[in-house]
Amino acid sequence: MRDFIPNQDAVVVAQLKDTGAVLLGKTNMHEFAYGVTSNNPHYGPVRNPWELSRIPGGSSGGSAAAVAAGLCYGSIGTDTGGSIRIPPHFAASSD
């Protein structure tokens, strides 16, 4: 889906726009939001902003990484592959 450009916004994006939210852009994620490493075959891996040798976890790890890096106050993610459950676990893990 590297060159795919959707014809319309997702419902959640349209609703956010309707409320006046400022949308900053798109984040990297697993294709079809299905996986736990956030490694996209077309755009490369998402890195944990606190430790670049690690992944942020979750299928929508780019959203977690953007929030963790302080680039935005919130981000949209799905939980198809664990996007909501996995990043907090990774952030709480220690060596």
C-alpha cells in the first residue's frame, strides 16, 4: 500500500477536524495495523524515542512514539495487534 492515497478521511479524523483539532500528520505503523513491532516494509521501523535501539511496540507504534517524544498531546491508534496494550508495557520494562 506504499503509494495508496485514500479518497476520504477515516471517521475519527473527520470528527476531529469537525471539532477544530489540529492534525499534525501521519505516523508510521504496521501495514493494516497488524503486528507488534511497528516495522513497516515500505517506510522502515519505528524507534522508541527514549532508547533508539528499541521499538515502541504495538501495531500503531508511531502514535506511541510521537506522544512519548512530546511531539503531540495525543495520537490515534488501533489495538488490532496490541497498539494500546503493548507500548505501556515497553515503557515500564527495565533491564
